[in-house]
Amino acid sequence: MTTTARRTFLQQLAALGAAGAASPFLSPDAFAEQSWAEQFNNALETHPWLKAYRSIGQTAYEATAEVTGNWPEDLTGTFYRNGPAQHEIAGYRYHHWFDGDGMLQAYHLSSEGVRHQARLIETYKVQAEREAGRALYPGFASIPPEPAGVTSPDSVNVANISVLPHHNKLLALWEAGSPWEMDPETLNTRGIYEFSENTRGVPFSAHPRVEPDGTLWNFGYVSGANLLVLWHIDANGKLVKIGKVDADPISMVHDFVVTSRHIVLMVPPLNYEPSPDRPMTFLDAHVWYSGEATRVLVVDKNDFSNYFWTELPAQWVFHYGNGWEDNNGIIRFDAARADDPFAMIDTFRQVMRGNIVPGSSSHHHQYRIDTSTRSIAEVPMFSPDVDSEFPCVDPRVSCRQNRKLTMLSSSPSTSAIHGSLNEVSTFDFDTGERKLYRYPDHQMPEEHLYVPRPGSVPEQDGWIVGTALNWRDEQMLLNVFDVSHVDDGPVATATLPYALPFGLHGKFAAG
């Protein structure tokens, strides 16, 4: 990317943030008689599982977990997790789950047991608001009273979505700005990380794809310029190339797919349409068009200027499992597909004041792109009553053909009182068999990952590792399942003496 292109990116992003701060959109009940914090606390009395969305009570946590069961001797390393955790500042409660300041967690697994750490990420925003003693900046869907101006995307970067251990670095990731570098041992915040001098501040999404050899691919979106950004970084963390693709209308793109030859991004018809006559939050500047197509972008990995577009019916996808491509140029991938984005638009907003508003469910689908005819098709994988999210695979087959899939799921016959996903499932593409373990109602599982057993054949041996909130006893659990027998339940559990807010994504670093 040239210096001029980088400057254009940053100017457009800064202008977008400054515009939002200068003219905030306030919903009718933004300053209602009862604050969102009061409404939420009142709702906790009748719905105690809402503890998943409580704000942290302190900025750091540390404990040695109590381990029960048979902990696998060769399961060693660090399970990192990230997510929104500080939901309230000086009595102001954010109006969307995604607005909370990020907290990085580390579960250190060794023969001596499980040690846990958690630290609030010391972003520029966190530091400035601590000094001011109040909420200052507009977020994804929240604008506090008398907001401060936004000078750049990274001035409001909450680093709260995911985490990336790569090239001996540990990066906390957001969606619209730079990674934050963290100390992998202490979890202290080191500062903004840049892959090159010319790419500082360019959007770097929270869902990079890492190939088995360590090659990293990522994307970003620049709403104010109708641009998608593409990144190629080698296994040593060196920037190979960066490019851009015009995408008008632009939308939020949360995740993407990488194969041996191509990059695939789906751009849903949630169009960015800010209005100078009606100031609004970033989320509210988007309009959903159910009758329009989801545009699918297919890009040559070796040449970002070589791409084509194809179309699917309107849909919303947060997360993909994996993508791969055969010798005939047929791309296959899977995703948790919803008919619309109203879970993000409404459900994750209302839960912040204790309102229970179910959103659209996501159901797992398989997709097929023929690169020769530039056509795409989709088919559901399970019965319509099976909901799914957070799909993942053995990292050793990332961007290559996979035969196994791990995910969270639920169905009406096993629904829980908290309404969230309550099963961890595995699926075998060859046999069509799905196995699952249902969590008890007082436990709410977060994303689970496939962790391979060292030295094993890919997808043949390993564990599923994931956390859950025990809202009844106010504890965090780290569960370990045998990947081949998830239906037998956890083989071991590490229990922490405290509860933490629901997070989003994590990564496992072997060691």
C-alpha cells in the first residue's frame, strides 16, 4: 500500500469517527428516568443468568483453578480468550454488548495444573476515560452524554473481539483498527502494533486465517470509502502485500474464508447509509435490505487485483468454519447462516438493559463456488431446528480440506432457560454423524476450540477445550473433552473461584 493510499484510509476513518462523535444519535429512552444500569440490575433479580453480561468488578484477576477429572498429560500450553468485559463506566452502561472494553484472559495449562490470569486491555480509550472519570467516546452502538471527539479509529479501539498468537507476538484484535500488542506472560498492554510503517491504523479484522505453515491472511473494511482491505503476512510476521477492492455499497464483514488459491468474502445487504440529516451511531447507520442479494467476492490470493463477484440470497453470517478448494477450482466452505442480522441489531443491544429479545437463529450451511462458471450454491447441513455458532476445525487443516467440524449448538428439545446455545457438537462430513454434549442449564458455554494432540494425525486425536459460565455458583469453568467422544462429557474440568462476563473468541498456543 502506498503512503498516499494509507493516508486516504486514515483520513476517511478519522472523519467517520469524528462525525459520529460530533452529532450523536440519542434513542428516545437514552436518558429515561431509569438508567440502563438500573434496568439491568433489576432484571438480574429475575434472570440471574444475565450475570454473563455484568461488568467486571476489577481490572485484573488471577487464580489457580481446582482441577477435577483426568487432565491429559500432554495437553499443555495457553488458552487465550478475549471479549467485552467492562460494560459500565462511572454509572454509564453501554447500549450494546459489543461496546464493552476488552479483557484478555490466559489459562496456562501444565503438569502443575491450570493457572488463570485476566487483564483489562489498557487501550487509549480506557486510559483516557479512567483519567476523566467518566465514559468519553462513542462506540459501536453507544454514545455517552457529552461525548469527546474521535481523532482516529484507534482512539476508540476497544480491542475486545479476539486474540492472535503469531510470530512470537500476542495481539488483541478489534475490527476497525490496529491490533494491540500484549505481553504473553503478564498480559500487560504493550501498545498499538503495526506490521509496517505505512499500514498503521488500517483496519485489521478480528478473524485472520492462518494456514498450517503460519502464513496469515486478513481483511478489513473502510465504511466511509466503500473499500475492503486485504492483507498477506508471512509466518514471520512480515507484511507481504496489502490491497483494496471497491465494494459499493459497503457493509460490515465480520469473518471470511481462505483456500489454497482464493479469498472469499460475503458482503450482506446491511448497507452503510449514514445521513447528515439524522445523526446516528455506527450500527444505526446501517440499513437491512432483505430483498437484496448478499454479494460474494472471490479474490486470487496471489493477485488481489484479480477477482469476481457472485450472489446469494440475503443472509447474515458471523462465522465460518473452514474453506478449501479442489484441483478443479471448486471452493467449499461452511458457515453459521442467519436470515438477517437482527440478533446483532436488537438482541445484543436489549440484553444490556436486561430485556430478553430473541434474535434470528443461525443454521449451519455448506457452500459451493465453481470458479470456472463463477456460480455459487448453498445447502443446509442439519434439520431446521438445530441452531449453531462458533464453528472451528483442527488448525492443522485450516484452509485445506477438513472432514470434521466442532461448534456450539442448540435445539428446541434441549433448550435452556438462558436461551443461549447450550451444546458442544462435533460433525463428521464423511459419515454425517453429529455427536453432542448438552450443558446443564446453570452453565452457559462460550466458544470451544479443537486442540490437536501433539504428534497425532490431523483430525484423528485431540481435545475440545472451552469455557463456560456457571451463573448459579458464580464460577468460570474450563472443560476438556475427548474430540472423538464429546457425548461422554468432559474428561476434566478446571474451576475458577470467580465469574467473568461472556467473552467472544480465543486461540490456543501449544507449549
